[in-house]
Amino acid sequence: MQSATSFFNRALFRKNLQRFWPLWLGYTLIWLLLLPLPLLNELADYRGASNVADASYYLLQIGAYGGLVMGAVFGIFFAMAMFAYLTNPRATQGFHSMPVRRETLYATNYLTGLVCMVSALVLAFALTGVTAACFGALDLAALGTALLAAVLSVLFFYSFGVLCMMFTGQILAAPVFYGILNVLAAGMEWLVRTFAGNFLYGYSGYSAPETFAFLSPAWELVCVLDVSNVARVDRILSDGTHQVIQGDEYALGGLGVLGIYAAVGIVFAVLGLLVYRRRASEATGSIVTVPWMRPVFKYGVAVCAAFSLGQLIYFLVFGLNLYNGQYSLPGTVACMLFAGLLGYFAAEMLLHKSFRVWRTGRAGALVFSAVLVCFGVAMSLDLTGYEGYTPEADKIKSVNVHLSSGGDNLSCKLDEPESIEYVLAAHRAMIADKDRQLSYARTTYETPADAPYSSYLYFTVTYTLKDGRVVRRSYDDCRAFSAELNEPGSVAQTMTALLNCPEAALDRVLGELADDKSSAYLTGGYYDVVSDGAYGENYGDLTAAQANTLVSALRRDYEAGHASNASLFESTRYGGSFYVELELWYSIRTDEKPTRQSADTTSSGSVYVIVTPEMTDTLEALAGMDIDTPVTARGF
């Protein structure tokens, strides 16, 4: 027995194809210009084994990025075409008076747009496959992956566009909503981070990964999708070495994320149907057709205007010649309040289709103003405790430290309990010195006449906690004063202690070679014994074995504190009449279990070390290599 309930109407489907065939044809022609024709021209230029790899790379690039752009642009176009009747009162009444259920109308219109877009993709990729096969360059796996990526993009963006059409009754509002929502989360996160970075002492959100970028699909997919070469490792070379070689195959990264978005697209399509079933025909022509979405629209516009236009107004009027430390929180909040109220009443006018919105909107405006002012007060008083927070030492797994000064610098990862305590002491000293540090930043970059000799500091810490959380803090344009070097708890004393703790000192000098479990292996080096400023009189090359011996000696010296003389105020690398310059060369293994040194590597580098008279273990190692050094080392 045939079911009396149908979700598809053939007559309406054919009518849609007849009405919107120009859009369908234009979409198809663009895909033909993107895929088969350029590939035909490229393959016709040459013949050879590289054709398959080149064709695969081109297919994956167009399937990923071309599919993303075409899906994002034409997704809203097809959604606007299929549901344009919802923005015209007469057309809406005409469709809704038909003896067809709303579910049938929605499903038929939705499927019409989806069939048009997917059929164009299938045609374009089929012709592309035929073209590649004619030149012997067909890779079915790459062709299928590229087509799948393009279809998934279409499924998400078209469904997203249809959902936007369900929430508005004005045809031009749909692409605006669609475009803004595609980047809203990432944009607002950037604006909030900009605001916090200006006023929260130690805030380092600029370097943090985007927390809400996944809610901005267009931005997230651009970052995630990637076409890369598939590497192969040959472990049986004639000389017994391991070598990383690049194959002729390409893979599309991020396809799983794209699949998740496509699944979300299906959810959007179902949500669109639910909204359409309850959408009032009388709402046609309204900027927002769903009652519960009107407050969201109104306050959303206010918040976006406050954080974007408000901060821009303050910057253009007051902040063009100001540094971050000079920004005024009350001034910025005032500008944000002005811009937010403009956005709020503009949204109110759009909703009520009238300029007389003071009476209807004044209560909401007061609520918005109160919330924004409270936000500013909470920020100024640090009610969240953000600025003064430091993790407990026993909860820290490791910490990445970057310390730049007028003297020696440090950039390393520390995980020893003693080293973590040094980091926490330096961090707490910076917090305790907040008022003085900010006063210098807000006044001038020149040291006041009554201030002692100072050094500029840039201090960044990233704690990785044992529970997986990450805590970041960053302090720019700070100062340490030489007169406070012996004052317990001062910035100068704690930062100097951090520079000279054994683990930090070792990492500061040896870098990749600091850890004996590192995947780096030494390939050789160079030495130059400098006495009384004379270079080039006692120098030579080092073998890999000699370099390994010297690194072991250097580790012993730094772990024993023989070379802990770093300073915030001047470089200690060239501090005496005698020292030895060492340059040690290394490479990084790329294979997992090598039996010999790898023949190829992902990267290579070198470390530069100054051996001072106090570094007795290293000097003994040099003497054992018959490298002459002065018998009496004159002081540093």
C-alpha cells in the first residue's frame, strides 16, 4: 500500500530545475573550468612518469580548497534560490496554500539544491578522470578523495545556508548572517583577546591556540585542510643506513574534520526543517523570523559592535601613539559602551522596522550597559584572580621559559622540581612588582634619573600541568635593576637565579644537545682557543667522537655549577682574557630505530659554547685531545 505521506514532490522538483537552471549551469561551468580543462592543458604539455603524481596533487588541491571555496560561495546562493519564496509575502502565501505539507516543500527544495551541486561535481570529476586516463595519469584514490572532499564541503555549507534562510525573511539578510557566522567565533575570540591583552597584566592569549576556531567553519577548514607528500623510509640501503625519501603519492589531511562538519550539516538540515515547521507565514519580510532568536540577534549585535567598533574608536581617537601599557580601561569601556548602544538600537530598529525604539529598547539598553560596566570593573579589579595566579609546584609537569634581557637569554623547557621552583619564584617576583613595572611602561621607555642601572626584560612562561591544562603568562617591557641583585625576592635576583640554575644553564647553552636522550647526534665541530684577544692561533676541527666527549664534559660542568655566571645586565660569553670557542654540529634523526647514523635528516644545526676557566671538566677533555690551553687561566 502506498504511503499517504511523502517528503518529495516531483512537480515542484522539476519546476525548481526549470527556474534555476542558469545558476546550475553557471556552477557547472565554473567546475569545468577549474578541473578538466586546466588538467588537460597541463598533461598535454608533457608525458612521463611524473604525470600521475602531478595529476593527483592537482586533483586533491582543487577538491579540498576549490571545493571549500565553491561550497562556501554557492552554498548560500543555492539556499537563497530554493527558499527565496520565504522572503516575499505573496510567494509565501502561495506556496503555503498549496495542498503540499511543509515537510514536503522543505525536503523537495533542499534536495533540489543539493542535487544540482552534487551532480555538477560528479560531472566535472568524471570528465577529469577520463582526461587523466587518456594520458595514463589516473589515480582513482586521489580522484575519489578529491570528489569526496568537495561533496562534504557542499553538504555542510549548503545546509548551513538553508538554516540561515529559515531564520530570516529578507533575502539580503541571509548572506550577511551566513558570512558573519562563518567567522564570528574566531573574530570575537580575537577581539576579546585583544582587549584582555591590553589590560590584563601577564595575559598571553595571543600565542594560545584558538579555542573557538572550530565554530568558524570557513576559517577552521582553511587551517586544517592540507595536501602533503607521502614520505617513505627505505631501511635497506646498500651501505646499511636509513634514509627518508619522498614518494610520488599525495594525501589530503583534514578529511576527517571535513567529515565531522558534513555530519553537522545534516544536523543543520534537520534543524532547518524543525524551524520551518513552526515559522509563521506572517514573519516574511522580518529581519529575524523566530521570536526566541530576536533577543539573541539584538544583544549579539550590541556585543559585536562594542568589542569591534568600540575598540576601533578608542584606538583611532586616543590610541594611535600609545603603547599597550598606556591604554585607559575606563576610556576603552566608554567607547565600547557608546558603540554597543549604537549596535543595540540599530538592531532594535531593524526588528521593529521603526526609528522609534527608545521606549521598547531602553530596558534592554540599561541591562547591556550595566553588564558592560561590570565587565570593566571586574577587569580592573582582577576579580577572577588571573593576574596573581601561579600554579602549585607539585601540580606542574613541565614549564617552557623564554627570558630575553640586555645580557644573557634563556629559552628552554624545564621539568626538574628545583628548576620549576626557580621559575615560580621569578614569576611571583614579577607579579609582586606589577605596579612599578606598569608605572615605567606607562610613562616612558627611558630610565628615570633616580632609577638604578636597569635591563629590559621579556619574560614568558608556559606551565604544563599534570592534569593536562596549560597556563601561559607573558610580561613585556619589564625591567630588572642591578642594585637589587642581592635583594631576596626581587625581579633581578630571581631572574638571575633562574638563568643560572643547573638545568636552565645547560639548556641555555647546549639547546638540543642538553638532553642525553635527545634524537640529535653530533657530526663534528670546531674549536678556537682565544688568549689575550688573539684569534686563529690555536684552532682546528673536531671529529664526531671528540664532539661527543666535549658535550659530556660540558654537561658535567653545567650540572656542577662550574659555569653559572649568566647575567641580566651584560653578556658573559666573552668576559675574560682567555676562553675557548666551541661550535658543535649536530643533526636530528628521522628514523625510529636506526642501526647507524641516518643518511638523511629532517633538520640540522649547531650550538656555540664559550668555555671559561671555571669549566675544569671541559678543559681537561680538551687537554686529553692534545688541544693546548694556557696553563694559568687569567680571570674572568
